[in-house]
Amino acid sequence: MDMTASELWGLGVLAVACMFAAAILFRSWRRRGSPQPLIAALMVLTLGAGAITVVLLGAPYRIVVGSTFIAAMLVVLFSARSERRHR
């Protein structure tokens, strides 16, 4: 499997973005104590790890990374919306 340097760079950026989002969600969970941010943090980490694994196994890079990024953003938005409803 041959990956270009830009694809590897993109996977690294995806990993950092997922860890950063999960860290923010984890911090929110520690402050508020509601379970929504913790569940969202775990989902974001799982999405990122799954996307990286799928790409390294040979799936098309752009489709996997793009859809994972969108899914992770939706998870964060849904977490914020559901947490706001439960306050």
C-alpha cells in the first residue's frame, strides 16, 4: 500500500483533531458531570481510530477522512444540543 506524504499528513491531522475534540468534551464532562460529553468523546475517538485503521487497510483516503470529519462534527453538535436540553 502506497500512501503519499499528504495523505499521511492528513491522517495525522485527523488524529490530532479527534484527540483535541475529545479532550474538550472530556473537560466539559468533568465540569458538568452529565454523561453526554463523555459519550461523545468516546465516539469521536472511536471514529478517528476507525477511520485511520480503514485507510491504512486500503480504503480510499478522501472518502473515509471526509466522512469521518463530518460525523465527528455531528457527534459534537448533537452532544452540545442534548446537553443543553437536559440542564
